Amino acid sequence: MAPPWVLLDRKVDFVDGKVAVGAWNWKAAAAIGGSSGEQSQEEVAAAMEAHPLVADPPEVTCLSVLQEIPDQLQREKGGMISSTDKGLVVLYTGMYRPGNGAHNLAGCYLVYDASSNSVSAIPQLDPPTTGSLYRVLPTIKCLGLSAAILRHGHGGEGAYVLAELVTTFHPGLPDAELYQWSSSTSTANSGGEWMRTAVRLPLPPELCGPTYFLEIDMTFSFEGSHICWVDLLTGVLICDLFKPQGPEFSFIPLPQGCSLYTPDNIRLGMNTQEFRSMGCVCGAIKFVALIGYPEGSSNNEVVLKTWTLSPDLKEWKKGSTVLVGDLWESESFLGKWSCRGSGQCSLSSA
């Protein structure tokens, strides 16, 4: 029996599938990036088959995608998972991110539904202009791993909403654009479309430039209606997506003393997910940090600290604190985590 939750590797490999004569067409090839031409979402998905390798935590579950198309026509070799929710996974394929579509003929969003083992393809926000001899300058700007997926019961069985948060080059943050794609409207007849909403984010001025900008390190869902976009150096931007009056945003700074914001860009060469994380645990938003890790402290000096966000989503309550060195001396802990590098930069998926 499959575990109720897994640790999922963010990296997804695209591998060669079984290619039979007549089993693919040039439109399916173009969908993956092998050729130019028009293609539908259905043709993109038809060329792909998901193969999850499920493992009980703390082992890491891996997701691979078979491409049933000749290897010489394949350009996309993998993808990056952005978020999950109740058996749904959304990932960017290849190098595509919002804002670079005009320069990237290939790439899209892929949505994997573990309950039906199905794959759906969602088009780019800014698809390339076909037939143009000149590159088109992008108008939107990516904020990071910002694609969010929510299973949406009101849309019927298997329904979901895909949301993407971007800003524009002019005027830029705090002005932003929220894009939503609803699976209940993306039928074979209509094809679906992105719905855009202009929003103004409640961000502190220091996160809106000119030297430092909000950067989304991770994205997760909360309570079935909220999306949390996390900057692991500064705080979390929370959106109540289904408010009657429209999406409602709030920004909660990290616990006191945890902000690593400086006017200089200290992110260069820093992988924040190695020493910090945030997510929904037992119905509450929790933040965990390895204090002393970025400074290169030893295990006997690095401290693992946790905080829980209050139910009204306004303040942090400090939780447990433990020395990392003590964890590695604990027999009960080592019994579960036999490999000290296990699970690095993975995400939890229920």
C-alpha cells in the first residue's frame, strides 16, 4: 500500500519511452520541442507517460516521465517540480519559466495526478510568437518557483486550479499579475485559457527593489484555498484564492531574527532550501531553519529551530530547538535517517 505522504525529489527526468511506428506524430513531436508547428494540450500529454518510483519516507520518491518520441527529436530532458497538493504535482518542463517563453520555443507546465496516473499539459503564459524573425521582449518577470496547484472540489472529480504569480518589468513590484488556469474549463472543446488578474502585493518596500526583490523559493497550498509563496530569506506571501471579492493577499515576515535580508544580493551562491523550509504540517504552517549552517558551523554548533504560524496567520510561535549534533547521536533518529544527505531539497507531498 502506498504511504499517505512522500518526500518527492523536485527534479524530474524525461526518459525515452517505447516508440512504435505510427504511435506518434509531428505535432506531438513539436509539443515536446522536437519541431516547430501547432499542437494542442492533448497532443502534448499524449506524448508523455508518468512513472513514479514511490518510496516510504525518509527515502525520496522520484518521478520520471516517458516521452514516446524518437530521441533525436527530443529537446526537453527534464523538469522542475514547483508545488503539490493532494496527489497533484505541477512542474515546469525544460528551461521554461514565466517571462522567457518568447525565447523558448519548447516548454510548458505539466500537471501530474497521482490518483489517476494522468498527465496534463498547460501552455506557457507568454508563448513564443510564431513566424516572427525577431525575438519579442518579455513583458512579465518570473519570481521563482511560483507555480501553485490546488485540488478544487467544486469543479468536479479530479478538478484543480493552477495559479502563477509574476510581476512586470514596468512598473514592477509591488504590482503583479496573478494567472489562473482551471481544469474545469480546459475541455477538449474549449482548450482552456489563462485568466489574468492585476494585483498589488502587500510587500515591504525593501522587497520591491532596486537592490533586492522578493524571490519565491518554494510554493505550497494551505487549507484547500490558500497559496503560500515563500521567500526563505524574508517571509511568506499568502493568498486566499477563492474570496468572493477576489484573491486576497497578506505578507508575514519570518520570525524575529530570522530575516537574512540585506540591501546586497546575498543569494549569490546560496541554496536556501539546504538550510530552511516551510510547509503545512498537521493543519498548520511551520517554518524550520538550521541556525549557523550558512556560516559553516560544525554540527555541534548548528541548531535546528522550528516555529508555527498562529491560526489567524499573523504571528509566529517558537517551537522545539535541538542541536544537529545531538540528532546524529540519537539512535531513534538514525534508525529512520540512515543517510545524512537524504531528502535534501525535496518536498513533502500528501
